[in-house]
Amino acid sequence: MSEAVPRLARRLAVLLALVLACGQATAQAQTAQEILAASDRIRNPHEPFRLTSSLVEFVGGKPRGQSVLFVYAKEDPTTHRFRNLVRYVEPPRDAGKMALLDNHVLWFYDPASKASVRISPQQRLIGQASIGDILTVNLAADYTGTLAGTETIQDAARQDKLCWHLDMAAATDLATYFRVEYWVEQKTSFPIKAKFYSDSGRLLKILYYRGFSEQLGVIRPTEAVIIDAVDTALVTTLKFSDYKFQEIPEAWFQRDYLPRLRAD
Amino acid sequence: MARRGLPAALAVLLLALPAAAADENRDLDLIPEAAGQAPEAVSPDAAAQSRQRIFLENATTGWSVRNSFAVPPPGPPPPDWQERLFLDARIEHPLADGLGVTFSDRFNGMAESDVPFPSHGDVRNDFRESFLSWEPLTQNYLELGRINLKSGVASGYNPTDFFKTRAVVDRISQDPASLRENRLGTLMLLGQTIREGGSLSMAFAPALYRPSPLYPDVLPSFDPMFDRTNAHDRVLIKGSASLPFDLDPELLLYHEGTRTQLGGNLSRAVGQSTVLYAEWAGGEHASLIQEALTYGRQTGTLPTYAPSPLPGDPRASFQNEIAVGASYATENRITFNLEYHYHEAGFSGRDWRNWFAAGTANPNLLSVAGPLWFIRSYALDQQEPVGRHSAFLRADWVDAFIPQLELTGFVDVDLHDGSCLVQLTADYYLSNAWTVGAQANADLGGARSEFGSLPQAASLLLKLVRYF
């Protein structure tokens, strides 16, 4: 018995090496960061753009309220992080509220009180703006990825997809999440699934990408399903529409511009 | 046994390798069937929807009133109950490219225990804002009309919010966040330029009326009350910049009548969960007691040559107002704000002792109790704290216990006597259109304390809101 364990370990190591080698042979051509970057390019245009996002929150399987947001996004040429301006359309009680999400500079504006309130990155996770932010984040800018292996997992339509499995750690304090697990389809670089963790190791959100269609010249995911891992009865579906390239001046990314952000 | 067990163990381990992917696929079981469909297409008039907020609210309030007082307040006792239905609208409407108009108003129908029904006191229109906005050059703006101009980064008290004075006409909620919503704008011309890295704003509000006495509890029905907002020439210059270290400072210069004040705002995020902020305003003026008595005499509420019921220095000196605090957000969607407020012109411990001594020495003498309570009413009208030192703690919990339930609570503590104002609010979002809520507040403290001496001890409000 005492001899069997080392022998088992040696045999297992050989077998594992063989199994992993199949995946790594292909991975040598692409590093984890390159896979991330390729997937980022699929998810978001490089040029400034705007879109409309519609969210439906499900509680216990039943739809409870819809939110609609206008999102303006622009990539910072230096940091390659996206900066967002968000204008609330629905629900009616939040209509006209706005948020500036620019790295650590986060402001929330309520036209009813005319008040601009500075919020923390953690508060960005409260409410729908957080979801818009998840989907325009450039993961390659904020996270350092390692290749955990190759896996065939099912996408949101329950179709098998051969994916890179990336394990990503926050590379800067600007990263919203401490750790992200990410699955990217090998053949297309399409993002398939992500899992977001807090610094305490708690799984916070599970995200599936779906609804791939051509938007602004590239086939992108236009829908997502987000499962609240803390309370799995909460599921949010999200649809992006009305993609448009739009000139977004740098001056827009400051607190005093928020009241001026028009809904055209 | 070891040799027989080895292949079996190896088989189990090998089977475990693809099991990882199988486990991943179990996450798909968490997606409800109804979520298989994409959300409905966005309404084509979504842009118009985002430019307006209209709601109808019914609010029923009951008050518990104190029976005994250290210093009896003059006038009739406050109401026991109130039933109110109001229509609230804020609408932005584009007129042409770069030109738009904004309108904000609340129309109230009320019944109250101390107001005859029907009477003029049963209806009231709060005309909050109406202004034209024009962008003649890119990111250069001119606005003209009744504008609610707000400044400040703090949550419980904003020393740099210079246009807050006399603007609040409705105190359904005592939450400072709510008080900012239903207040009157000021007739002004506002210019603003926004550049990369900063902005500059200038506002001029002309004096169109003479200062008017404080309003009684029952306000006029259809009076825009410009006398509250435009009794002095007022100028505000405000500049902000985006500096390194994400400090986002804002500097303000404000002039009203003969008084000039400086102000500043600073905020910075620290880590993922915390925001630190500080707000300061300073200028030369008299104490709250002297300012209130001067205003009362000027507007005819107090006799012109009546002596002050409280000792104090009538001379002006440099007075500081400070709000410094931090917000902290948890993973459980709770946001806390903790602040310290310093209002140098407010009551010191000695002022409070003098206030109660003067009032209790002559409890039934209106010529004493009247000015004493006028000072406190004046502070409320100016939206200034009465005391010099106070602490403020606010908590907001989104999806508290169950989804769609939001709990908000705050406590405002007078650090001199430990008395406090406490308010708890629960809002349950039944749907996108309907909200039901309850709100309770209480003035806690001894009879000879700031909040314990107020006539209203506690209140409970129930509300139903329909958004359109």
C-alpha cells in the first residue's frame, strides 16, 4: 500500500501530461493574454460607441421588472480600459438618472435632486449599471490570465464548445473582481462563459454569452444571462441593441457633464 | 488488494477529469426557462422616456405629538394626521438642436387634521423648475429660468449648497436626499463651459423681492414663492478639475447681498469599497442667533427694537462650515455614509443652556418663547443645523432580505446633548410601475435637548406610488 501511492502518482502524472499536452500544443501559439485580448475585441468595438441595453430580472424563475439603459463607451487609449456613461431609461422611477464609470472616478447623478454622488467601485456593483459595466470591461487590461486547460463546455444554447479555460487574477486595483474564470471558444475566440469572484473567494456572478450576430462589422455576443451566485434565484437577462459608433469627447468623462448627457 | 485497487482508483481519477466540464454545465440548470427568451425590443420612444419622470403618490401620515415641553412652542399644535395625493412631474423636452426646456412641478391635494376641508389649504402647487437650456457652442451652455442649482459632495449636510436656503417647501421625508428633491429653484442665468479636465460655471440670480417673513405651516396654494429664492442678488462661480490621484476638487465663490463665502469640495475613492469626502464653506457673518433675530426684525416677525432673549456677540466674524465623511459599500448591497458636521455659527453648549434657561424662566411669555422658537425655525428654513457639532449616519440596503425591497435609514445626532432624529424607510418595488412603502421617524432625547424639545415626537407614513 505504501508503495502503491507513489506508483499511482507517477502513472497519473504521465497520463495527465499526455492529456494536457493535447491542449497545450495549440496554446503555445496563443498566450492567455492573447486569448483574452482576442475575446475582448469580439465583445467590444475598438472605436467609441453607444448601445441600448435591456435587462430583465428573474426572481424564482419569474420576470420581475425590466430596466433599459443607454450606454456610451470609449476605450482609454493609454490603459485600454473602457469608460462608460450610462443613462437610465427604465424603470420609470429611475428615468433620467446617470452614471459615470471611469476607472476609479465613479459618479452617480439624479436629476430629481440635482445631486452628483461619488460612488465606490463596490457600489458600481449595486444596480443595473454594474451589469453594463461587466460587459464593456476589457479583461486583458485588468486581469492577468493563466491557461487552466482546454475544456468542452456547453454554451447558453447547450451546444458543446471546445474552449480555452482561463483563470484570471486582478492585475490592478482597478479590477472590479478579484478573480475571473473565463471560457473562450478556441475556433472563434467567442466568449462563452465567465465566473466572477470576490477577494474572499466568494463566487458572485456566473455569466453566459449568447445571441451572436454581426454588430459594427464584427460578430459579437448581443445577449447575456447573468446568474447571481450568492442568491441563485436571481437571474438577469440582458440584450444589447442599437449599436452605433459615436464620437465621445474626452470632456464627457467628468462629473459636471453628467447633467448634460442627452438622450438622443 | 493494492494491485486490484490501483486500476479502479485510476479509472475514477480519469473519469474525474471531464467531470469538471460536466460540473460547469450544471450552471445552465440555474437559468429559468422563461429566461431563454431575449428581452423584448426597446420601445422606439425610449429616449423620450428617459427625459421624464411622472408619478402619482398617495401618502398618509400620522404624528405623535408631545404634551409637555421645557419651552412650549408658540402657535397651534402640529397636526395629528395628513392625507395627501400628489402628482409629481419632471420633464425635459428638446426644442431644437442644442436647445431644450426643463419643467419640474408637484401638485398636491391634501386633507389635514388642523386645516378645514375644503379650503385653500387643501391644494398646493410646488413650482420647482422651468428653464431654457441652450448650447450655443459645443460644451458651452446657457440656462435661463427657475433652476435648482445644487452643490456639495456630502450626504447629510452641504455647506457649499448655497442655493438651499428657504428652498424646501415640503418635508414629507426628513432624509436630506429627499429634501433635495422637492425644493424650489432660483430664478437665475447660468453659464457653464465644460472642457477636458475641468469645468467652470457662473450663476447670477437677481433680487426681485424684498425678504419675506418665514412662511406658516400652511403654504399658499398657487404662489411660486419667488420671494423665498430671489430676495437678494446672488452670484456663484464654481470651478472643478480632474486632478491626479482622482481627487476631483471643486472650488466655489459665492456672494449674496453683503456676504461673500468661499467653499470647496473634495472626494476620493480608497480601495474598492470606500469613498472619502470633505466639504467646506467659510465666510464672515454673525452667529445663527444674531442672523435669525436680525432677519425676524427685518421682516417684521419680531419687534424692531426688542432685546435679544439670548446673550451673544452681534458682530460678524469668520465662520466655518464643514462636512467630512466616508461612504462604505458592502458585498451585500448595503451602503453606509458616516459624517461629522461642524456649523461654527450654530448653538454651542452654552447657547443651548441659555436657550432652555430663557424659555423655562418665562414659559408662558410669548415675547420670549416666540423669538426663541423663531431662531430654530429660521435655521430649519435656511437648512442649517441648529447645533454646532453633529454626526450623521445613513444606510441604504438594496434588495434587503428579499429582491426589490430597499431599506433606508439615517440618524442625525446632536453631539452636544446626544439627542437625535431617526428615520427608517422601506420601499418595495411591486413592479416597474408600482411602489409601496412605509416610513417612520422619531425625535429622540430628553426634554431639554435639541430633538427632544420639538413638538413632534414621532410619525408614521404609508405610501403607494404609481409611475407613468
